[in-house]
Amino acid sequence: MVSRRITVPHILSVNSVLQRRVTIWDNLNANDYDQRRLCMGPFSGRSTNLSSRISGMLTNPNCEFELNYIPLNTLGQWFQSLTINESRDDIDDDEDSIQTSDIYHVEKAFNQSLIHWLPEFNKTKSAHDSHQILKVIFILIFFIFLIKNL
């Protein structure tokens, strides 16, 4: 299942049914179910007010390693916005908070990702390098959420 939007009311509803905070396995940028699709877009459609209402978030990447740069980079920017939002203490349960967040802007995150990605095109890489980098990224994401939930 791929949800275009995940809002606080959606999560509160699921949490109520399950009687616990959920962990989101996000398929937003995945293409393992249809490899004809190339999902290179930025992480979007997720409220920046979710962190206190979920136990964690995982993302299902594309099958093609190189296509994951923008989705993972923007996921990192979104995750940073969660900690900024929490420190501000201005949690808004309104569904429109996805659009009005002044902390995470999808287009700005996308542009920053492109700027950070451009130097990668001038590097010579091997298949082994790509697999090692992917392993490190997943381990880091896992530990970030593990530490956050302690």
C-alpha cells in the first residue's frame, strides 16, 4: 500500500484501533511492486507533527540504488524537521499542517538534494561501493529511530 498523505488524524485513528503507537513502513518511493516505475521524487505528504504519535518510521527504497538519493536525502531533511518541530512545542493536529509547515518544504528539500547529488555524477563508483553505502544508510536510519524511541 502506498499512501500519498499521512496526517496526524490518520495516525491517531490507527493508534486508537491498535491501542499503541504504530511504526510506519513507508512505501512512498518504493518500486519493488512495479519496477517499471522510477520513484525519484522527494519525501512528501507526511506531517511534520507525527514523531510523538508514532514509534518509528522506515522507508522502503527503490530497487535501483542510485534512484534513492533524493528520497533518502529528503527523508533525512524531513526527520530533522521533526526534531525542530518538537523543540518548538507547537504541535498542530490539523490535517493541513502538511502544507503549512514552515520547517520542511518539499520543493526546498528537493532542490537541496539535487545540489548535494550533483557532485556524485563526477565520481567513479563500483557496484561494491553502492551496496556498502546502502548498508550504512539503513543502519544509520535504524539506529536513529532506535535511539529516539529509548
